[in-house]
Amino acid sequence: MITKTHINTWLELAASKMQENKTLLTDLDSEIGDADHGINMERGFKKVLSQLPTVIGKDIGTILKTVGMALISSVGGASGPLYGTFFLDASKVTQGKEELNGEDLVILFVNGLNGIKRIGKATPGEKTLVDTFEPALEALQAAVRQGNPLPEALKMMSAAAKTGMENTIPMIARKGRASYLGERSIGHQDPGATSSFYLLDSLCKAVQTEE
């Protein structure tokens, strides 16, 4: 089961990962975007950390809703609404829950990813964070369906997320500022897909750490 402690550890690890990789994310974004993705993600998750003390003892849905609102209010560009909506929509299916089983986690990610797609209007293959989230979710669904323990299922999710991130390198960008570059966007790893991998891998590590 995934507990509230796991959720808090996940968010702390994600914040640390965004801070550590701020320069890398900004460098990736400078090649095909506005050169601010790393700065935005660090700021957003720093805000998330500042809000965690306010949700001590609260249910998982409340924690995720607070995260979503913190990201929307503090992250510039497209990333704030996209990541914020992920957490807000995930919170809707985790209201009142004190822990999550594998099926709950799948529902969380299905709802969150649907929110990203609704806001960003992106589909797989367009060189966006969807290219990380979609294969990650498919791997998680398959692992849970096969009865794998959650730590193992999350390792499979993380591995699929990493592959999805790397698969954005040869893609032509179809969304956002990167799409203006056309074929010149080929050969660059998408910054949003990269930060998405950090987020998903942090959940994997949180559960391994707390097991």
C-alpha cells in the first residue's frame, strides 16, 4: 500500500530532483523553448514543500489538491497548469483516502493524465510530457493487473517513463513553442518529458525507501 508518508516522501524527493536538475532542465528548454523550465519547476516544488506542513494528518486527496494549487499559483508558462491539473484531477479520485493500493494508484494516474491531455490537448508522439506519462501509465496498469507488488510495479513504471522521455529525442515537436522549430526540434530531449520522468521516478524511489 502507498501511505501518506510515501506521498510526502515522493513530493520531497521530486522537489530535490527538480532543484538538482534545474540547470539541465533549463538547458534542454533553451534548445527548443523559453529556457525557463528548470527555474519554473524548482520554484513550483519549493512552493509545494512550503505547503506540506499545512496538510500534516490530512488525507491523500487533500495533500494532492494542495500540491496542485501550489504548482498552478507558482509555476510560469504551460508547466504550472499542466502539472497543477495533474495533481488536482488526481486529488478528485483520492479524496478521503489514507492509503492507496495498486488499483487506486492506476486510477490516480489515469485521472491525472487525462487532466494533462485536456489542458495541453497533446497526444503521444508530439514531443511533450505525455510521451513520458503515457507509457509509464501503461506499464503500471500492466504490472498491477499481473499482480506485481507495488514497489516492483513502480520500478516498471519508472523504466517505461525513462524510455518514453528518451524517445522524445527523435520526435518533431507538435505543441508549444518548440513546435515553431519544426524539424529543427529533432535531436533534442523534451524538457517537460524530462521533468515528468523525475516526478515519476521520485514516486518509485519513495516507495522503495519506505518499504
